[in-house]
Amino acid sequence: MYAYDSFDQSLIAERVNQFREQVARRLAGEISEDEFKPLRLMNGLYLQLHAYMFRIAIPYGTLNSRQLRTLAHIARRYDRGYGHFTTRQNIQFNWIRLEDTPDILAELAGVEMHGIQTSGNCIRNVTADHFAGVAADEIEDPRIWCEIVRQWSTFHPEFSFLPRKFKIAITGAPHDRAAVKVNDIGLRMHKNAAGEVGFEVIVGGGQGRTPAIGVTIRDFLPKQHLLSYLEAILRTYNLLGRRDNLYKSRIKILVAAVGAAKFAEAVEEEWTRIKDGPLVLPLAEIKRIEAQFAPPQYAPADPFPPEVVAKRQASPAFARWMRSNVAAHRQPGYAIVTLSLKPDGGIPGDATAEQMDAIADLADSYSHGEIRVSHVQNLVLPDVRRADLPALWDRLTALGLATPNIGLIGDIIACPGLDYCSLANARSIPIAQRLSERFADPERQREIGELAIKISGCINACGHHHVGHIGILGVDKKGEEFYQIALGGNADENASIGDIIGPAFSADSVVDAVATIVDVYLDRRQEGERFLDAYRRLGQAPFKEKLYAAH
Amino acid sequence: MSRMVTANRLRDGAVVFLAAGGRWTRRVAEGHVAETEAHAAALLRAAEAVPTEVVGPYLIEVAAHGGSWVPLRYRERIRAKGPSVDTPVKQPAPGA
């Protein structure tokens, strides 16, 4: 993975010193909260319901074991012993003291981490496929391009005060695990007719108050022009995007208002002007970054180790885990292992300091010291020898990290909701916990098959409810928590926004409502038909009928 | 309408309530309750005058309950009591 050079290192060291002075001045009353707030937010420090919350960037969801141990240490020393992995592949600490924050940033800087680009109206931390570099279906590793975008966008003076925050996601595989169509810019790597690899450029996707699926404005962008094209998009948005209304300031509103064709025209015009300028990426620079993401030296490994075959036969629990939590690796004899942060009845995305330390050890023992964070709020060991899977499963089971539910109904995304977040209208976590308990039976989960429940505690949609197969949005109705259900959302290459099924459900009845939806699906599905496909075939009617018949 | 002033403490963000004598307390039961518009406005002004102690003071509605006070809105009840879910580690905040 990418290692900081002296420029990166001095940049964040300077930032730590700057913030240390700013915090001291705030505590001494030399600057007001109004003056301090934008400064703390630029370092990822929010003030939430109960305390300060520190959001730490994990660029494109890639961590090494040393970084994860530092996060464990921060959880233990400065927080309450746990952290929360987010849908932007970052981590949040919920119980931070302002006076500790400069020391925390200094500890992070020691392992090439920070909180920059996790807040504010700038280009946010770029996200990527969490299987990047190892997925069997991948065309090219998107992290090289994420890192190039990171370096270009960090403190970019022209784009530090955009109309609103700006999110970019990149995938290098045909199966989109990075939700690129619901980002401000989504980049999908693919090959053109000549066999060259480049980017499909998708703009104007997003969730929040006005969800939208991004539209393709350029089918093929040669790689060396990535930065100039991004700059042309950002410049067009920066000039034309609305600043008079917070709810209409994202690029998706601009693209919808002027039309995709006109927006593309404006971008192309600007790009034509700048494309052959200083932003053309020199091949040597691409190679320099590429070298940092070179695959590890894989020792030859048996693709069908007898110990795995034997364990599968002996242990139904291991067999279940293999089916749901282990994915195909591009290297024969290796596997990608997803560690579920969704234990039955647990809080999605939370990990204790002890778990983080243990995962760092497991990464060192089994995965070349590397860990990934998925936008689905799980962790991934990307480089596991298949022969090591039985031993790894034993260790993960002991740590509570082997729940066999990846991609199944128990693999719920939930934002922190009103238990932590000052923007939320309703709680998300207790609903996720009750659903997870209700569907805890692993055989039942397997029978239901692929089903993504996503829960947000407010319209900002951090819990991605718009693209949940079953999306749940918490709303406040006259001081009471209610939950609106939408069906048919999807975040992959066939992305769609869910349709609201009808009036919202009370906190007491929403779990039963989801169970009813699942029952209708099981009753009406055809052989091998996934929930999403069944919904697309059947439409809302049969679900609505059952849901509101007794309501 | 009974109201009191709440805010987050500057140094650690903890939820606090304005008590008698201009003191800030973690306990909603100890909050200074205003029953009139004028009194509530005066309490808020007093809170805003100490920007090095707290951040973002505002008024909340409270109701008498079991000899104490509880916020009316559930958002404020969660602020007053902490998360409604068990945190993964039962560990007090550093310096709490």
C-alpha cells in the first residue's frame, strides 16, 4: 500500500501543530466557537449529541496492521474502548475530549493518518471497492487512481470551499462493490474496443434528501487525463452549483437542472481548454504510485487444500461461513475473507479496541499485514491462503467476528442515528439490533438469500437507505419515532432508488413489517430468484397488500 | 411551559444543564427551570455569556416527573441519559 513521502509527512505534521494552537486558543477563549468550528471540522472533529466525535480518514478503505493498532490505542486511551466503521470506509470515535484532539492527531500522523477530508465542503476521502487489487473479477486496481486523486484533492485551494461536500468513488471491477452510481462522481474502470483501460465517468449520483442515480457523461476517459477531467467537472460545479440553498447545492441538483447533456458539454469545453496542461499525468508518476500497490509475493498455494475440504464436511458452521464470508481471489490458492462487524443483535460497524488489536495480529499472520474497510461497515482480510481458512475461522469465531451473514439479511448497514448523531431524527441502531436478532438463525438467513437492509436515522441517508433492497428511514412524527420503508433500492452496477411502500411504521411495528415483507418474498419468489429480482418482477402490490391489510 | 438551558461542555462536549447560580451540571434534575418567557430568555443570555465553558446553549422544554425534571422531546431525553443502546465496552469516558 501507499507509503507517505517526506512531503506527505511534513504536510500532516504541520497540520497537527496548527490544530494544537487552534485548540489552545479556543480553550483560552481567544477565538469564538463560530471561528473555531470550521477549523475543527477541517480536521474531522464534530460536536455530536453527547461529546465530540472524531472522524478519521481511511483512504479508499485500506489500512495496515500498524494503523489498526493505533486506532485500537486511540479507542482505549482517548475514547471508551471502541470505534465505529462508517459507510465512507472511515472510522469514528464517539467520546472524544477537545483537549485530547491535538495528541490524537499527532498519534495518527505517526502512522500516516489524519482527519482531513472527512468534513466540510471539500472533496471528501475517496472510496473504493474494498476488494481492490485482489478481486477475481477486477480489471485494474482502483487504489492507484484513488491515491492519485487523494494527492491532487488534498487541500486543493480551488476546491476547498465548494457549494457542498463532494464524494468520489472508484471501482476497477465490472461488479460494483463501491456504489459508484450514488456518488457525486463515480469512476468505473473498463476496457475500450482497443483493449485500453480507462474510466467511465458518472456524475450527479447521490443519496440524501434528493436521491439520484448518476449519469454517464463520458464513456471512456484515458487514464492520463483523469485529473484534468475531474478538475473540469469540479470547476463547472463550483461555478454553476447553487450556494443559496443548502438542499439544492449538490452536483446532482445541478446536473438535473441543466440536464446531463448540457452539463457534459460544459465539462468537455473546460476540459478541452486544460487537458493538455500541467495536469496530464506523467507515466513515470503513474508507475511510481502503481509500484506501491504491487501485489505481494504470493507463495504457491493449493487451491483445494484437503484441510478445508475436511473442515467443510465436519463443520456446518464453517461451511456456512465459507459460503457467505469468503470470496474468490485473483490468485489461485488464496481467498478474500470478510470479518462481519454485525454479530447477532450487535451494533453494525462497531469494533472494540481488543478486536482491532486482534484483527491487526490476524492480518500480520494471515494477510500480509493488510486490512480493508468496506462501505457496508465490515472489515476484510484481502490475502488469506485457502489452507489457512480453518485456523483463521477458529480465531475469528473466538473474537465474535465470524458471523456468517455477509450479503445476507443480518448484514445490515445502520448509521449512528439519534443515539449519537446531532442531525438524526430517530434511532437506527436499536432497529438494526432487533432485526438482526429476529433473523439470527443462519439457516433462515441462507434460505432468504441475498438481501440488503439499510437504515438511516434521518434524510441525510448516511445509512444508505435509498439503495437498500429494504431501506428504512427514521422520521420524527410529532415527537415520536416512525420508520418509512422503501423497497427495491440497489447500490451495484444496476443501481436503483427504492420506492416508498406506504405510510411509516411505529418503532414497535417496523421489525414485524420487515418480517412480513420477507414472508411475501419467500411465498412469491420463483426458483433461485433474489429478493431484488422478485420485487422488480412483482412490484409493490403484493407487499403493500400484506403490510397494510392488518395495519 | 417549563424550560431550562442545555449545552455541550467546551472541553469534552459533555451534555450539561444550567443550574442555579450559573453553575453547569451533568444532571437534568439539577437544572434551573424557567416558567416564564422572560426568565427563560434571561437564563439563555447568561449561558451565552460564558463561551469558554459551553458550546451552543439553547432552551429545552422539560416536565416534572417523579419529583425530578425530564426533557419533553425524546432527542433531549437521549442527550440527558446517553445512548439508548449498550455501548460495546462498558468503560467510563476518560476524565469523566
